[in-house]
Amino acid sequence: MEFVPQEFASFMTQRLDARPEPVRILEVGGGAVSRVPHDDAQVTVLDCSPDALARNTGAVETLVGDAQVFEYGERRFDVAVFWNVLEHIAVPEAAVERAAQSLDDGGMIVVRGPDLGSLKAVITRFTPHWVHVLFYRWVLGIADAGTAGRPPCRVEHDGHADRVALIALFRRLGFTMQYEQRYVGDQVLELERFSRLAFRLYAGAAALVRLLTFSRYGTRETEFILVARKALRA
């Protein structure tokens, strides 16, 4: 089970506790799991996979659709969450912009994704999908990985899903940055538990890539979380 960093969880709890109940959360690509749990929250989940949505028992509404073109209509939300989603979308900025339009003033967008400069992301981008499935099954211990509605999904790794690009997008949309965290993700930690030799090879290769690319690639941190807040109207 993927961990949610405690620092981020505490930040979101403080922000959501200050809002009127119930908090309305949109989980884009949320599938069966909500990553920003909150007592009494009304969670709406959008996913392109009906099989993944069928596993979600806590949502007040589940929507099947493509986040890049989905029309939210009159629905309004306090928080929109993209947790490990944008790296799988061909036009990630379109998905963010559509969700942003559904937020009330002062609403927040949460994005968690891979640091595209990490060796993990580079390996993921240039290896076939079946390799990712085997990693999930052998290293992460998810026996049904790759079956209907189960991760891993195929990756796009479009440049607009990059952390720096997303920050620039938020600012263009009139959002202000509220929170940023970079850290070593669960997949790398699980690799170390699975095989110390494999982890040392990975860490050594990442260090070499950092040296050869003047730290542009091979970053130690493999994941990031961003939280941006929509401006209040005057």
C-alpha cells in the first residue's frame, strides 16, 4: 500500500478542518482509493476505468470519463486531487484546467507524481509496460497487478506533468502555491527491501547519471506533491 507522507497529511488536515463541512473532494483518476481522506467529506471520483471505480465504496458519486475532456457541469468542489494520474495522460494540462474550473474560489488542487528527472522515471518511460507489471507483482507484491482496473497504468510522461511545468501552469491559472514536497517514493523503498543489491545498483546508476548530466537527471527524490490554491474573487 502506497504511503502518504505524514507532513502532507497534516497540512491537508489543517486546511480542510478550517473549511465548512462537508468538504467536497474531486479525485481525478482516483479509482478505488482516495488519497486525501477527511471525515464527512463528500468524495466524487472520476476514472476512465469502470473496473477501478467498482472497487470504490466510499464515494458519493463515481464518474466514468477522460479527465482531459470531461464536463463537470454544475458540480463544484473544494479540492481536486491528481494522485499518480498526470503522468498517464497525454495532455495533462487539459485535465488540470478542467478540474480547476470546477473549484470554488479558494479551492485547492493537489498533485502527486513522479519527478521526471529521476532515474526511476527515466527507466519507467523507456521500458515496456510488461516490465512495470512484473515489478508490481514481484517487488511490490501486488499479485493481480496489470489486470482490469489494477495498476500499473501505461505511462505518457508528457513534459507538462513535470513539477516545474505544473507550478508554472498553476500560476497562469491564477493559483498560488501553498505546499511543495519532494521525497523518495515507496517503489524505491520497496526495491531496497526486496533486494539490497538491486537497490545499490539503482543508487549507483542514479549517481552516475547525476554526474554525467550535471544533476539534471538522476535526482535522489523520485516523487513530488504540490498543493495550489485558487484565488478568491475581490
